[in-house]
Amino acid sequence: MRFVFKTSYAQDLGLFRDGVQRNWYLALLVGVAVLPVLVPAYVGDVSLVFIYGLCGLSLMVLAGYTGLVSLGHAAFLGIGSYAHVYVTQDLGLPWLAGVIAATVIAAAAGVIVGVPALRMTGVYLTIATLAFALIIQEVFARWDAVTGGLKGKAVSKPVIFGVSFAGDNAFYFLCLVVLAAGLWLTANLLRSPTGRAWVAIRDSEIAAQSMGVNLAVYKTMAFAYSAGLMGIAGALFAHKIGFLAQDIFSVLLSIQFLLMVVVGGLGSLHGAIFGAVFVAMLPVMISQARDALPAMLSQPFTLFGKAAGDTVFLALDRFVKQPGLEPGIFGLILVLFILFEPLGIYGRWLKLRVYFSLFPLYKAATFRRQKAYMRSERLR
């Protein structure tokens, strides 16, 4: 067993709990850096995980640390994507200028949404952000001069300071650097008075206001920062998919982002990354299961004859290839996590870590699932 004792207030402000945790993160960084050499076939999928991680980080700041639920973050992703492509391809400005434009325009859109929504909480704020997402999707479909309308818009490969990032490995490291910078910036911001004010608003708006926190200012800042991060992710997302169409940035994508932070673990930067891995890899696993599952499950029925096995195979194959199967699985997973593991994947990891650190001196009551949570306990 290893117990970490705090001997100064500076330890509460550090990025890492101790030197051991810092070394583990350095080892993780080295492992991610050599991943393209170890599994070159999955470099493209891992790049998408990094982009989704930045999206999850954006929504985690708003929902996990400020307590403001949004169903409109796909709109911010689309705004960042279209703004970046318009600035770099139509106006001919450098790639970095396109990223800055995407960030600023998305953050401005976040302020536009945040200011009217200051007096809304709970389901009313969710409905307001949902309405914003539907409006922006209609704008994408009709603003032909910028978005290409229903025809869509092709996206060229990124070129930064004359260096092409068209290759999978180069784009992989570009996404990794941007994600690491976003995590570093957000972790530092959450340790600042601004981040502590966001957490105070999440726990209790009345208590935060009584301590001098300006709710209007800090909620607007949370919306702007969250939307700005999503704008940066949109710039990378545009290059990743290679073609922009208005139906990509649908409400379903916003629900996937919400699923990402809930499944990963609300109120944790680790949860944003865990959720990104889960959401990005789940469609890949579903597509593989669609090919292998019918034959696997129909195999026992071949004992009753080839006709019975073929009938079961065709029925299962028709079921798993239904167009609404993937959204249904996303919804089912979200419900199951809310019911059985409200702290998400990261919460489960914390319980396992404590279990093995105390083994064999653990107490069963320590790991008994609570039936009710205070608001501050649910979102640690």
C-alpha cells in the first residue's frame, strides 16, 4: 500500500498528485508516441479518438465542471469546421489563421447562446441548446456561399508553414499535440479562480453567488471556452472526414458527445478521454459484430438442419443491419450507465484502484454502491 500525504498547499495546485503520477503520464505519452509503429493499421481510428477527446473536453468543461447540459455542441463543431475551411480555402489564409478564426467564431457563437440562456437551467437550457443546434443545421444547409449548401464542401489536407500533414502518421501527431495542449490549458484553467468559480456554480448557484461569484459572467465564459475548444476540434475534424455536409452535424452527434462525458465520468478530464475512446471505438465494434455475430449465433441451430441454421442466420443478419441499431445501442448504454455506474468509466477505475491499493484490508462497505447522491458527490 502507498499513501500520499500532503505537506504543503502547493500540492493542491500542482498538475500531478506526486512524482509517481507524473512518471505514469510520461510513460503514457511515450506509449502513445510509438503507437503508430506498433499498430499502423489503426492510426486513423486513434486520430479520431484524439479529436473526440477534444470534443469531450469541451463538453466536460460545460456539463461536468459548470453543470450546464448542452445538446447543441455539434453545432459548435460545425461552425468551427466550416469557418476553418472557408478561411483557409476560400480566403487563402494560412492554416493557423483558419484555426484561430474557427476558435474565435465558435466562441462568439457560444457567447450568443450563453447570454440568453443565463436564466435557464436543467431541461429548459437543454431545450434551448437543442433549438440552437437545429437552427445552425438549417443555416449550414442554406448558406451556399460559405458551406456549399446541400452539395457539401470538399476539404483539402492540412499544410502548416509549408509542411504537409496529409499522411496518417503526420495528422496523428498533429491531433495528439492539439489534444495535449487542450488538456494542459484546461487543467490549468480549472485550478485558477475561474475554474473554481465554475465548480462552485455546478454545486450550488445560490452558494456561489453568496460568495461573490458573478453567475452571468462565469456562465458566459464557460460557454465561450467550451465552444472555442469545440471550434479547434472542428478544424481537425474537417480534415479528418475530408468532406463537410450539413447532415453530419446533427442532433445525434450532440447526443454522442453527451454520451461521451456521461460514460467517461462527469467532472473529470480523464472521463473525457475514456468516453472518447469508448464512443469512437463503439461503431467499429458494432460494424465488426454485424459481420460476425449472425454466423456465430446461428451456429448451434445447424444441429437441427441446414435450413434452420440458414433461417436463423438471415433473421439475425436482417436485425443487426437495421439502420437505427447504432443510435439504439448508444441510448441503451447511456441508460445503463446512469442506472448502474453514475460516475462512469473513470469512477469505476477509481474504485478498482482503491480496492487493489487496500487489498486485503478493504471493507465491503467501502465499495457498496450508494443509492442516493448529493449533487456535489455525484459530480466529483
